[in-house]
Amino acid sequence: MNERIYQILDFDKIIEQLVNQAASSLGKERARQIKPETELAVVEQLQVETDQASQIIRLYGHVPFGGITDIKPSLKRVEIGGTLNAHESLQIADTIYGGKQLRHFIENIDDEELTIPVIRELVAEIEPLNHLEREIRNCIDSHGHVMDGASNKLRSIRTKIRTSESRIRDRLESYTKSKSKMLSDAIVTIRNDRYVLPVKQEYRGAVGGIVHDQSSSGQTLFMEPQAVVEINNVLSEAKVEEKTEIERILRQLSEKIADNHSYLLINIKQLTSLDFIFARAKLGQSMKAAMPAMNDEGIIEMKQARHPLLHEDEVVANDILLGEDYHAIVITGPNTGGKTVTLKLVGLCTLMAQSGLQVPALDGCRLAVFEEVFADIGDEQSIEQSLSTFSSHMTNIVEILKQINHKSLVLFDELGAGTDPQEGAALAMAILDDVVKRQARIIATTHYPELKAYGYNRAGVVNASVEFDVQTLQPTYRLLIGVPGRSNAFEISRRLGLEDDLIGAAKQLIGTDTKSVEHMIESLDTARRQAEQNYDDAEQTLLEAETLRDQLAKEWEKFDRERELLYQKAEDKAQKALEKARQEAEDIVASIREMKHETALKEHEWIEARKRLDQAQPDLARKEEQSKSVEQSHSDQSFEVGDEVKVLSLNQTGTIIDLVDDNDIQVQVGVMKMKVKKKDLRLLKRENPIIEQPLATVKGSNYHVKTELDLRGERYEDALQDLEKYIDDAILAGYPRVTIIHGKGTGALRKGVQEFAKRHRQILNTKSGGMNEGGSGVTIFELK
């Protein structure tokens, strides 16, 4: 695509904004090279990349690109055997670290939050190179200095240097104290990499040594006393050794960098691409842009599109449609009304979209991929236009006409202007006919009244105009497709105070054809305004209807809540009555239990009677509980042996003792064992019982009898009373043995428990707990 179009449409300014969004020098360099692509698949891929990066920025706000620099010159040097300095080596380590950070950031993004396969594929090719980064950082600190620990030899050399410097300073400082009168200043300084003293000229012989420099006046000599000459020599030799060792270390690092040259080049390539992609995404976010759907059919459809270089508070958004029912738009209207801005908007958004950038419009916009975008856009025209201006424009148009085809977008500003109006209008129509015939997409602006009816006489062409408010004498910058621009000269003149008779005389002088066109435009404008008013009314009605619907929904929800509340109150009342009846039944049961040893009532008869009592109660469970039971019974519940469950069909509580298969489960209810369907069970509680034998449960007291009783902390009489009741419940539940926890303490409660066991005829045997069961603080009863 010709680069001249970049300046005409201000695409170079978009490029500068894109460069500023890049995080690294690599990304900035790539952004400056951006060009519109002309293949649909390539453009679609670019848009997908930008969209995925935009999703990441929208959720996370930033992407880490810190530490990444352009290390390509350094890599080129090591490739040919060069040695990098410490700063260059550190840049490579920082770039490796930056690549790892970016890869870690992208890999930690949850797939359920974002689907970003293209970005993941790019970061997956970044090689961590941990070993190389570690080697560099072990030798070079964060300031770019080779550290003492880079090698044992370097550490030894620098120790020698520091020792020599310390000795020299000590000796010279003794001079500053003992011979301060001979010195110009009591300081130690350096000349020619040697430690010296500023000695007064007259004391040169008294100090003795080597003169390395003198002051501009000659009154001060910078002398190295003879006493430190030898130590300075040792220091100089050590510094030469230090430089040699540092060069060796850097050469070794450069060789290791060269060994990883190919990986580093791939990292740089991927980091450049990623920075460029995220720069495009950040630019789109700053413009509040949207991802366009691309096509190769020449269709342009943008809703509420805004010129990307105009401030959001100043620009007027417009709808643009081109390429389906018509291939050409002819825009008429006053100067400074926004015609040229519209041309540049369409052209600039096309270049942006084909470069992988998002466009400032609403979601759902469509843009076409063109092989070329041509434009002839000049400054605002005036009646002082000369022939040279017309010739310049016509030369440009001639070149454009030589190159256009059905894959071209052509933008003409003030087509045919700068010459005789009749000839200019005729040329404009001929040029438009030729471009339309070649099926190129074209948008043209004009002042010629002859072109106002052009769209009505040509297939594939539509008129448009920029709106002008006669009341304020200001353009509104709104684009009206399908309506040619009106001549507002008479209305403006009347608003400015011109006499009506003069305006009437002027109207008599214009031609019949012009009057017909103006009447047609006026009729269209009136119809448009009426349609807009009708649309606004319909939108208001729709809004009121939606508000009414929301109110009805809230009232219905309120009614449902009140109805449920009434149901709940009624059921609560019934439940209280039921509980009262059940309590009375429990009292009877307690009396029967006390007389059990004196009666002939059998255990299975007792359970059957109790079952009939429970089944006789009315089903008064609240609807909420019923819905939960039904929902849970049909859900895929997981059961384990030992789980406490409710048998829904019997309304009884039991314990799972065996998982027969996927659908059948064996449950113990009281002393009865039964096989129950899985869907007929509801999980109540899951415990890990102390003993391995399956637990049996009984519903006689509305609670599950445990296999142990804790009497610690109770009074003696209360404890024995609780023990007696517990043993009765345990026998009724069918337990073979139970555990009584009485603690050690004084031993009174343990003695009372054991004496109770001797008197009770249902207790076969007793024993103290084992080491893992509580020892002497626990007594275990074996039951009949």
C-alpha cells in the first residue's frame, strides 16, 4: 500500500500513539514499522491477537514487560566471537528474567476466565534459560559491576588491593599528622592512579619521593613519598591482575551467551511480538475502540464511529454504511460541516483495521480489507482557487484512476473543484461513473448542486449530507446518509436580517430544476425529522413498557414471598401441634421402657408399634424442606458405611451398614436390617465411629444413641441416673458393647460405675479401657 496515504489520512499520527503504548524499545521499533496488511486471513489473525490482549488488559490492568531491552546488537557480537562488557551481560540477564515473568503471568491466567490460545502459544516459545541467568547474576551485580565472588582468584586479588590501599592510606595519613606544615592541605589524593600528598614547593626535598603532578601556580607538588612507592607498585600490579581476571570472566560469560544464541533470538522475537500486540490493545483501550469483523467483500459498517485523532468530548459520532446496497456515497453540505473529517474517518479506520488495530466505534462494526486506499484530500477550497490547484488535484486523480480496481477504496474531497462549476460538475459525475463501474468503493464530497440528485439517477450510488442547524447557524457534524445537503443560503440570509422581498426576488431568479431539487430535499429532510421523532417516541414507549414490566415482576415476587410466608406459618402451627402429640407419645414410651423387664413385650413388636405411630402422623413438612428432600433424593448423592441417613418412604432414621451396589444400600433401622434404594435415602450426618462394627440407631427418643457415654464432671447421683438410662437405650439399640468414660480423678465414680455393672443383669462383663482407649479412666461393658 502506498505510504503517501499515511500522511494524507494522518495514519503516521496513529503510529506515534502506538509507539508510545509500547513498553520496550523492541516493541517501539516494531510499532514504527506497522503497515496495513492486504490479505484477509492475516488481518483476521492480527485482530484476534489484539482482542485477546485487550481481554487480558481489561481484567488485569497491566502486563509485566519490565527489564526487557534490545539485546540484538550484543547477540550479534557474541555470535562472531566478541566479548560483552558487564553492563551488556546484565541486560541479557534482565531480558531473560523479563521473559520468564511474562510467561509466568500468562500461564497463570485461568482458562475459565479468558480464552487466549494465540497469546499462550507465543509465550510458550519463550525459553526460561534459568541456568544462563543464574551464571550472569552470580558474576555481575545489579549495578553492572563484576562481583568479588565471580571467581576465587578475583576475590583474592581484590583482597590484596584493599589491603594495599589500607596500608598506603595509613602511612600517608601519618604524614598528614606529623608533617602537616609541609603540606598545602592535610588530605590524601590520587594522581596517575597513585596515592599522593599535596606538598608545598619549598618542602620538596624534606618529604622526598616521586612528583606526579603540580598545581597551576606551581606552589603545590603532588608527591608520592618514598615510603609508599613499593606498596603503590604492589597495588598497581594487583589492579592489572584484577582487570585481566575480569576480562577472563566476561569472556567466559560471553561464550555461554553465545551457546544460547538461538534461544535468545527466539525469546527476543516473541517478546517483540507480544509487546507489539499489547501496545495495539492498549491503544484500542485508550480510544474505547472495538474489534471489527473483517471481510473481503468491500463492506464497511460502523455505528457511532469517531475520528480517532479528535478528542472524545469534541468529536460527533456517526453511522457509516458502504458496500452492500451501494458502492458510492456523495456527501454535500457547507464548509466546516465535517465532510472532510468523515472521509478521513473512513480511510483512517480502514488502515487501522488492516494493521490489526481496533477502531473507535460500537461493537459489531464491519470493515473491509482493500488492496489499496487512494485519497485526494486537500485544504479547504475557496473562490480564489487557481488553475494550478485544479491541475494538481486532477493530476493526482488521473494517477488514481490508473490503479483502482474492485479491491480499492477511493476518497475524493471536493471532486472537480477549482474550475468552472458546470465543467467541474460534469467532470465529477464522469469520474464517479468510472469508479462505480469498476466496482471500487468510493466516498466523495462536493459543493456542486448538480450532484445533489446524482444518487437518485445512478445505481449503486447514494447521497449524503452533513447537517446544518439554521437556527444557530452552526453545523451539527451529523452525517445523514440518503439525504443530499440543502442550500441554506436563503434561510441564513433571512436569519441575518435580509429583507423578505429581496429573498423572494432571489428565489424567482433560480432555475426550475434547482427549485425542484430543493423541494425534494426539503421533503426528504422533513420526512427524516418526522421519522426520528417517531423513533424517539417509540423508544420512550418501549422504555415505559420495560419499566412497567419490571414493576410487575417485583410485585409478583413479593406476592410469592407473602404466599410462602403464609404457608410456613400454617405449617409451623400444625408442626407445634404434632410435636405436642409426639411428646405425649414419648412419655408413654418412657413409661413402657421402665416396665420393660416386667413385661413380655418383644423387641420387634415394639419397633413395629413405633413405626406405625410415626407413619400415622400427617405430612406437615414445609414446602421448602420437601423440595430440598426431593432435589437431594434425585441428585447423585455419595454414601459411605456408617453414614446416618433418613429413609424417606418410612420417615425413619437409620445407619448404612453395607453398600450392596450402585442402586441398593443396606440400612439398619432399629433392630431391623433392610435393603433400600439409593434414591429413597437422604444423608443426615457422616461420622467416623470408634468401633468397626456398624452402628444401630433407634428413633425412640428422637436422637441417635452413641456407643459411648461421658460422665466426667457430673455429680455422683446424676451420673448413675444418666448411666442407667443410657444402658437401657443401648440395649434397646442392640449394641454388643458400650464405653463409659468416667475419668480417673478420686476413683469414686469409677467404683460406682463398676458396682452398677455388677447389679445390672443385662451387663455380661466389664473391663478397663486399653492404652489407646483411655486406660483406667474408661470402663467397657459387654451387653447381652
